[in-house]
Amino acid sequence: MKNIRAISIAAIAALSLISFGSYAGQSVSARGSTLDSAEAHIAAKAKAAGAESYRITSARVDNGVYMTAELDK
């Protein structure tokens, strides 16, 4: 009985790692003079990486724009 429980726990752990690993995206950042130019740089990086889409995760405006995004493949 203990052996079956240990195998079940190991299988659940392995499956959870697979699902989290497939979800993890690549993070990219870009700088620009405006929000539009920074997003254009993000879009170009996403296209170069072969990403299907991207999500902007942060944008900071301070003497220019600094933006980060997660790429989805």
C-alpha cells in the first residue's frame, strides 16, 4: 500500500511539472521614447522569437519608456 501511494505521489509531481513547464513563457524587455515605440520593439522581439502572442507585464515611463512582456508560444 505504501508503494502504491509513493508511485501516485511521484506521478502527480511529474505531471504537475510538465504542465507548469509548458506554460512558462519567455520574458523580454524593450526601451523606447513612447509607449507605442516600446511596444513595437516588444512585437518585433516576439516575432523574431516565433511567439504566437505576448502580454505586456509592466511599463515604466521615466525619461523614456521601459517595458517588459511575456511571450506565449
